[in-house]
Amino acid sequence: MTTIDLQAKIPNNVGLADNRQLQRALEHWQPAFLRWWDEMGPSDFKAKNVYLRTAVGVDAQGWAQYGYTPMPEYRWGIFLADRQENRKIGFGDFMGQDVWQEVPGEFRSVFRRLIVTQGDTEPASVEQQRLLGHTAPSLYDLRNLFQVNVEEGRHLWAMVYLLHAYFGRDGREEAEELLERHSGDPDKPRILGTFNEPMDNWLSFFMFTYFTDRDGKFQLKSLAESAFDPLSRTCQFMLTEEAHHMFVGETGIGRVIRRTLEVMKELDTDDWHRVRNAGAIDLPTIQKFMNFWFTSSLDLFGSEASSNAANYFSNGIKGRPDESRFADHVETGTSMTIQVPDGNGGVRDEAISVRNGINEITRLEYAKDCNVGLTRWNMGVKRAGVPFEFKLPSTRFRRQVGAWAGLHTDLLGKPITAAEFEARKDEWLPNEDDIRFVKSLMQRVTEPGKMAGWIAPPDRGINAQAVEYEYVRL
């Protein structure tokens, strides 16, 4: 088991004290990170004590401790999962060979681009969410927001460590630029479109942490298969923290739905106007927000047929999530079928190599994973006797990347004209009235244990604490 240096200026288990040059480079980057956090992190809560978990190890048992910490004093560190002795490459053309402890020269630019892209998402989400603390529906939710934020900050540190440690001057420059791009900035936006979307309400936050952080889970799982062992080990530990982010999303959406069902029962109505007037978010509006954030996240996987994905796989750079569950780890000469536009307003099947279809394989697994939450939420709706069912739209709907980019379909993925889409989009996606209504409910609640009227309380508190615990000391 690797030794954790928790007393260092930068807590780590990568032996920074033995590499003075790397240590100095990261300590030089640290003040820039703290300035970014001060300017772009959670707004106006800098001095508040927050009940946070902080990573103190990488073993499955007892890897984190809980306690009150002002966010600027959070111990952001560099943690890699323990090294697996004699680990072999598990897929692609180099399968069976020893994993790499250094980046092969011919793959240097590819790895750097992947690490920069992953690293760019981490501060982006913090920037998107920086004002949400002002409208938190409870102290419990406020604490969860801040926990997500500080861990995204630590995930940024994870990628910055790799850039500094393995990519020399290029890596140091890329690390600096990660703090210079900003979510939604018209001149220097974040790399991926989803991370430039505005997030000015908590329903969007819950959808983001359910759908977009779930994309993050699949991306990290793919990178955890990498032949570049430090990247693999970095992502393995990041997945430990990512689980809480998706928990926040799934339970948050579930609590919004539960409160809506309670209001519908109290009023004995399924009239969404009456539900809204009672201060709850009607089920069709929740569905619209699902449609938006799910489809925004689909493009993050890339094109259905991708030569880049094929090269990543064949060269051992990026695998499929949970590669061990597949029978064939090389996929030479194997094929699969995808559906593409036929050019005449219809759909046709197209055969592509499995290597070229890695993105689509991962996207479909992602959609299946997203449906697990919908199944659970629909069980609650059914038990309440309400004739409504949440459904994910087709993976062809509202795409900006891949075969369906810029083409119009209905929620089932059936091609339609631009005019038809324009006429019905307000049925499918949040319109200005929906967004205005949801934002009107965003009133801050600060009394311990109390909840805003549009969301139900959680089933339990954090780390065996009561729901009424003072999770943020305001």
C-alpha cells in the first residue's frame, strides 16, 4: 500500500518529497489554483465551516474522514490507487504486455489531449455551479453542493499532476490554461459544450449530477483501463469520489418527484397548473429537464463511428468501461451495426468495425445505466397511482455530434422536419416559462432540517448524522 503524506503542502501518495523539481512546479501552480477558487469557486461562502469528507487514503476501507472545514482550507491532494504488481495491458494490439509507467513518445500528444479534456471538465462544473449556494433548498443540499465542488477541484489536481509529471513544459502550460478557460466565456469557453451550459437552478444541478457526472463515470472507467498505468490509477481513485456526485443527482431528483407526488395527493389533482400553484414542480417539467440534460450529455461520448476511438482502443490508450466483461479484448475483424440517417428522412443500418464503434458501445451502456434511476422513480409514481411514466429520449434526439448532428427527430428518434421540431420543442424541452417558474421556486432555506417546499427531505443524513444536523455553519 502506498504511503500517504498528509502533512505535505500538497497531500499526496506519489512521493512528491522525493522529486523536488515536480514538487516545486506543483507548488508554483497551487497559488494560481487558489486564486481561481477564490474568483470562480462557490460564491460568498469562503469563511463558512462545511461538514466535508476529505480523502486521507486510497484503500477501500476508511479512505476519507469527515469534519468541519472552510472550503479554502480543504486539503486538495494527489491520490492514485495502489499500484498493481505485474499488471498487463488488457485490450488492443498491445494486450498482454506490461503496462506503461511512462508515456510512449508516439502517443504523447494523444494522452495529453485526453488528460486536458478530462481536466477541463472539473473546474468547469464548479464554475457552472458557483452561485447555487444562494438558493440551496436546505443545509443538507448546500453541504452536498460544496462536497461536489471541492472534489471536482481535487479531480482537477489529479489531471494537473499527470500533466506536470509526464508532459514537461507542454504539460505545465496546459495546466495553466485549465485555469484560464471559463464556463460560458464567449472568448475562452470550456472545451466541451455541456460544460458551458448555464446552471441557475437546483433542478438543473440534480440533472447534471445524475446525467453528466454519470458520463464522467463512464469516461473515467474507460481511462481506468488505460495501458498508461499512472492515468489508470488516477482514474480508479477518482471513481471513488464520483459515486457521491451521482448519488446527489439520483436522490435529488427522487426527492423532487416525491414532493410533487405528495402535493398531487394533498390536492387530489394531476392538473399541473394546480401543482405549480402549490409550489411544486410538475412531472412533465421534470421530464423536460431530463430530456435536456440527458441529450446534452450524449454528445460527450463522441461520434457513433470514430477512427479516433478505434485508435485509442487498438493502441491501449482508452478502453471500454469494465473491459473484463467483454469476451473479445482485441476486436480485430469484428463488426457491429449502428443506425444512421438514410438521407431521405429515414433510418438505415450500417455495419462498422467494433473498434470504430467503441463510442457507441459506451454511450448505449451509459443510457442503460441512466435508466436504472428512471425505473426507481417510476416505481414511486406507480405506487402513488399517478398515470405518468418518465422515459429517456432516443440517443438520436437533439444531437450536435455524430451521424445525427443537426438533424431533427422526435423523442423516439424518428426523423422529422425542422418545422415539426420547432412546433413541438416546447413540449419536449424546458421553455422560457418552465425555466422562469423553476427559478421562482429557488428560495434559500438555512434552518437545519428544514426543506424548501418543492423538495422532500432525504431518507437519511450524511455519515450517520441526522437530517437535522447543521451541515453548514452559516
